Amino acid sequence: MSIALRILLGAACLAPLALSATTATAAPDPAATAPAPRERPRNVIFVLVDDLRYDGMGFLQPGLLKTPNIDRMAKEGTYFPNAVVTSSLCSPSRATILTGQTARNHGIVDNNNGSENALVFFPKYLQEVGYQTAFFGKWHMGASTDAPRPGFDKWVSFKGQGNYWPARAATPESSPDLNVDGKAVPQKGYITDELTDYAMNWLSKERDPKRPFFLYLSHKGVHSDPLPPPRYAHQYDDAKFTLPASAANTPENNAGKPVWVLNQRNSWHGIDFFYNADVPMTEYLKYYYGTLSAIDDSLGRIMAYLRKNHLEKDTLVVFTSDNGFQVGEHGLIDKRNAYEASVRVPLVVWEPGTVPAGKVNPGRIRNLDFAPTFLDLAGVQRPPQFEGSSAWKLWEGKLAPADWKPGDFTYEYYWEYNFPMTPGTFAIERDRVKYIQYYGVWDTDELYDLRNDPEEMHNLVNDPKWDAKKQELRHALYAQLANSEGKHVIPYGMRESIGAVRRDVNGTHAADFPASWYVKPNPTDRFDQIIGDTPAKLKAHAEGKPLIYTPPLADELKRQVDGRSK
């Protein structure tokens, strides 16, 4: 049974926190449940981790992971196990968080040099109603500059991915300096601690205590290559990490999977040759989670400050990640694709007295929903370009999960030349059925019944019983992927290199196509493959007949040529 399923069934892994499922109630009358006017507007602290797995928290892996501050936050707040991102990649996801728009509309579609022109970041709307806003950490979208962006009164950032420790020299992609309010200031130490120092200084000394604030703390950790600080360098030396069952290269695991998935095992984002190195994932995770411990310390410092200064009941704290992270699922690592471990992210929401304590809320939250939620709780009118929904009533516990109607979850990933083994990917999930299709590759699509197959092991795309659902989701996916102008556009950037194409010389070689794709010349249903899966076609195939009978091409050409000549 998967971790997610155990959580929702109230399994023992959450017992230490006494978390309970949010009870279902009738949808409240907004007028009847309007809260009493607050003495002052609510503050918000948004903590974003880079590449943290959906289950990468101590209360989900007790006895193995050590995240006491995240665990306390979950015990005193609400955990959302079904949080997802609409694009599982750093820059597109961050742009979606900040703009309230999908990648097809905000235009930041990869990690290269997308333009931020004409984009409005939601903190600007908070500024307009009196909020002080501050950004600390990794920006990593749009142009590679670390310059301050509109919408923030305080700014501390760095170029690109940044560095865990101060860089020795400047490069086009990196700098030994931080950008502090437009000025270059040398990075002094470990990045997680230093960003937290800046954030704490702003909270305690720089901001106006008479005004509400929005603080965005965007950590570099736990992005590759993760480096824990010295105090946690050996924290997990004796830990025994295990890989998911689907990481094994077996016929059972590979059945029904696309060729690109099988081929990615031995590549930059494959479990057999990940990052083109030879560190086993079971060892890599020791560094990964040691790096997370510094982030847990950072969260602890912030929460302690709020309690000491009696701000905990006036401040909403949100803890999440920009995308998921696979550690061997289906032979893959990292993110980008539409599988569960890639699109799911951790989400814990905390505000004592407002957000229910010790709850597990199954309502699905997308990164698309953060911006409208933050504006809603601040009383700001929703901008017309926002595509997500405010989840504030759900977070407050005033809307039951059964009455939260998030609609379909639509996913988009646009091919990057840097990492060419992951194709353009589009997916839709409706009623716990997920359909995935790929753009521009000779490969199979996928269909999973997530209720009964949460690990996505059984591809139902060729099961006749699921034909109607497959077609329904194909149509819905195409309709929902239209941009704000009603167009279906595949963006792409300039190729600047061949990309990460290397493979382990002693590893697995290219995968074969599915056996059903190999046929003898002149099949009698030759045209059926290139026309839509209409009910008539599906009926004919179920009866073992072609929809359009096609004789051998040589015979047909001869017949038509001879017929016309006569």
C-alpha cells in the first residue's frame, strides 16, 4: 500500500501526530460564516523548498527522517497530501506560483531564459493594499539576472541555482555574491542559514511592525547536488534508505511503460546513471535529507520568532516545494514527467486558532491556487488573469473536502534541449483516473486507475474496458490545454548544446518498441492507426475487423493506375 493511501486511511505512520481526517460538513453559507473583523490584516510566510519529495518529512517516515519543526507544524496545523504542481520543473512552477497562471499563459516553460515581460507577480497586489513584501532566496525564472523584481519591498537573491557555499569566482551562471536590494554583497556562509539570517533580520528589525507583511523564503535546498551543513554532514550515516519497488529493471515493472521511460534508466535522469555519476540513490538520500535538516532549522527559527512575539495567531505559514522528486520510481529520478512522485509535493499549512490543528485534508491543491488564496485572505479582488481557485475556506476548515471542487488536474511539460530524454508531456486527472500523452515521440500513451493502482504500475490505455474514459480524457485534455487566446501552441527555446545525452557504457542499451507495434507488411487495417478512436472503430476492432479495409498497397496502386488508364 502506498504512503499516500496509508495517510488517507489514518494508518499508524501519522499516529504520533494525532492527525485526523477533516470531517465532512455541508457547504457553509458565506454570509452566515463571515468571520468577525480582524484587528489587523493577516501576515503570510511562504516557505518554498526546491525538489522536496511529497513524503520527505519526518511524520511520514517516522524512525527514518528527522524534521522536528516540520512535524510540529503539521501537528499544530493541517497537512494536505494531495498537493500537486501543474508543471514539475523549477522555473515554470515558480512562475505559476507567482502569477497565478499556467505555463502556457505565463510563458516560462523551461529552465532556460524565458521572458518575464508583462507578467505581474501577486505580491504587487498585496503591496497595493498596504502589505510589506520581502523575497529571500532562489528566484530562478525569466532572465538570469538576480536583480530585484517588481512586487517586493525587500530583496535578497542570487543568480541561477545559487551555491550552498560561497563560489570562488563569478561565471555567467553563478556568482560569489548575493543581490541585496540591488547591491552585490558577498555570500558569507551556508546558503540556507544565511538566507534565514536575512529573513530574521527583516522580521525583527527592518519591517514596520504596524503593517501586515508577506515573506517569501525560497530555499536552494534540497536541489542537486545537495550539501548539508557540517552539523548535519553525518546525520544519516547509519540510515537505511530503500528504493521504491518499481525501481527494479524487471519485465513486470517495465510492462506497458513507454519506450522513453525504459530508455531513461541509463541517462542523466535515470536511476542507473543519474547525474552521470555512480553514487547510489540510497547514499545520495543521506545528503539530500541532511540538507533538509538545515531547512527544518530555518523553519524552527521562524516559528520561534512568531511565538515569542505573539504573532502566531496573526500569521499564516505555508510550507511546500516547487516540484516533486523521484528516487527510482519506474527507473527514473528527478522530476519533469507526469508520474505521481514527480507532480506531488508536500504541503503543510499553519495558523493556530484559524487553520485546524492535527488534520489531514485530502482536498487537492495546485501550485496554481496559491496566488488566489493569498489575495483572498488579504481581501484583495481577484485579478482577471488568475486561473486557479482560492483554497482559503478549505484551509480554514470552513469548507469540507467533499465540497471543495477543484475540477480536473491538468499537467503540462514542454521539452527542453538540455535534457532531451523527457518528451513534451501532457496529462489530465479526473475522478482519480490519469491519462498521459506525449508530444513528438514515437511512443505509447498511458492511463492509470489511481484508486486501485496508486503506484501507476498497470497501463490501461489498451484495455477495451477503458476506451470510453480514454477518449473522454483525450478530449478534455486538449480543450483545457488551450491558452488564454484559445490556441494550442507548443513553445520551444533555442538549442545551445546537444544536452545531457550520455549513457553508462556498461549500462542498458536502447529499449525495444512494444511487441504489438511489430506487424507484417500490408495489414488490412493500415489506415486505422491514424484515424481517431471513434466508437465505430472501437466496435470494429472488438469484432476483430478493420474499420477501413486496405488491400496490399502494390495491389491497390496497380488497381487504381490500371483503372484510370482505362
